[in-house]
Amino acid sequence: MRVILERSNLLKSLNHVHRVVERRNTIPILSNVLLNASGAVLELKATDLDLEVTEATPASVEQAGATTVPAHLLYDIVRKLPDGAEVMLRTDEDGNAMSVISGRSSFRLQCLPQSDFPELTAGSFSHIFRLDSAALKGLIDKTQFAISTEETRYYLNGIYLHTIETGGKLKLRAVATDGHRLARAEMDAPAGSEGMPGVIIPRKTVAELQKLVDVPDVAVATELSDTKIRFTIGSVVLTSKLIDGTFPDYQRVIPTGNDKALIIDRATFASAVDRVSTISSERGRAVKLSIADGQVTLTVNNPDSGSATEELAADYSSDPIEIGFNARYLLDVSGQLSSGDARFMLADSGSPTLIQDTGDDNTLYVLMPMRV
């Protein structure tokens, strides 16, 4: 193999694929990126056996061929080369090593044969639809913070993507929960998504996808089967296994009878929570909200370091209520709201609270209270 390409193109593609590769691998080939040069492109591919990312980048292919080299090492080398440089990748006759040459710099990397590189067989996809990158990014951004990290409840370690009919319209809905909080975002279902199976997209896949959909105004082709999902974003193809489990009936934990409405300026509230929680212990991080007519008082008590209170004006006219929440969760939810005001729908101090964006009907959040 002998190929010449722009350093910027190679770096961009390596940046997309090398993140999939785990730093520590018991299987040597999984530490490598597959390079395949043919026609006028160099295709790069990396996998961890659950997730596979490929990208093709323009290149001058003088001799077609394929090999695999350590992904993170190649990325670090290319990253440190000067801007505007040209890079030549050339394998030895025996295929055991590859030279990376740029200007006066020359590196020699050990290769493993292409035939050892595992293929993530995708099978056939039952549903294919297209999403605007900004719409997909919105679904992910507004829900991913609530994904559980508790490995024993593996079916909560991802975003549940499914279609649902609501108000006479078919919606594509994303839901994530860790048992303490729940995030739900939806959009009009795209053509082709009708009847799709409900799927759980793993946390690592969500994180990679979040970085790839940063490019605005790109159509993301989404292909789906019972066990796999594939996203094609420009020249990048991300294929992932899905979590094999049943997502719980999240509808049951979304309260419908909460009748105490609190409307408060989102930015002012978030800043106040951040200030008073400075004094809380990292373990608990509980903030008590004492809500009465037109006012909210935030209180934090920490036996080890002291206490803090702050009063805020708010729109509230129901019976007074005291309720505690995890400060981190309040800040996470506040950070997802895009309009000026947040609406809290409360029942009592022991029941789940509904939080909505006053300017966005497509998202809602549920927070479980804490004892304070």
C-alpha cells in the first residue's frame, strides 16, 4: 500500500474513528485501525466489537492495499505533524510494518494483517429513515445526561428510541432514566419510521453520535433492525449493536395529577442552586425548596460546614410546600431548558415532580424528591 493525503483530512477521519478504540485491549487487533486504500480514497475503520465507525477520505492512491496499525499511536503522530503537511503511508513488501512519512519526519509502525480485523456484520435493516442532524442532536442532548451508569441495570444504560402516537400524531421519542430522574424528548416521526421496533442505543454509541452530529444541516440516514442501528453522517458510517433488554414502562412514572404550578426564571434559579449547593456535602447535595405564595426559598444544611439560604421571586399561588432535590440533577435539567422560564408541576414533598420548558412542548423531565 502506498498512499498520499492531506494531514488535515487524515486527522479529521482519525479523530472520528480512533475514539471507538479502547485504550486497554486484551485482543491486540482491537487496538488497531484498518486502513484500506483503493480508487481515490483511504477508508479507515475501527471497532470494539459492539460499535464500528468507518470513514472514507480523499487520497492519492499510488498502490492499493490494506493493513492495520495502532489507532491511538497513528492519531498522536498525525496530530503532532505541522498544519498543511502532506502525509505518505507506505507498507513494507512483507506487510509487517508501515511507514508514516511527512517532510523530514518518518515513523515506522508495526502492522497486523487485515484478515485478522473483525467485521461487525450488520445483517439486514428493517427500517430506514432520514433525520436532520440538528433534530437528532436535540433528541440526544436533551436526554443523554439521564442515562444510568449502573451496570447491573444494563437496560437503562442507553437512550430508548421509539415511535408513539400522541395527540393524533406519530412522534419519534427518546427517553433516558437512571431511576432518580427521567428525560423525554420527541419530534415528528420521519417517513419510514412507522412500525419501527423500540430500541435501546448504548451509552458509548450515544456519546460518539453526539460528537458526529455537531455538523448542522446534514441529513442523517438511520437504518434499524432488532439488534443493530446504523447512522450515516456524510462520509462517516457508525454501526452499533443495541442493548438486548426491555426498557421499563416509563409512562407510569410520569405524573399526570400534579396540580401545583411553580414558574420561575430558569437562569436565576440555576445560579441560586449552584450558589447554595457550594456548602452541601458531595455525597448528598440536597437542596430544600420552601415554596410559598410568590416566593421560593432555597436551603442547604451541612452539619460539617454550615448552611446557606437564598430567596427568589416566583409565580406560585397554591398551598405552601417543602420539597428536596439533588442539586446536581436540578442543574442538569436547568441546563437542558432553552426558554427563559421553567415550569415545575408539584404534588407533595414525597412524589415525583414534573419539570417542563415553558417554550418547548416536546421535552419534559421528571425528578424524584430527596428527604431533607
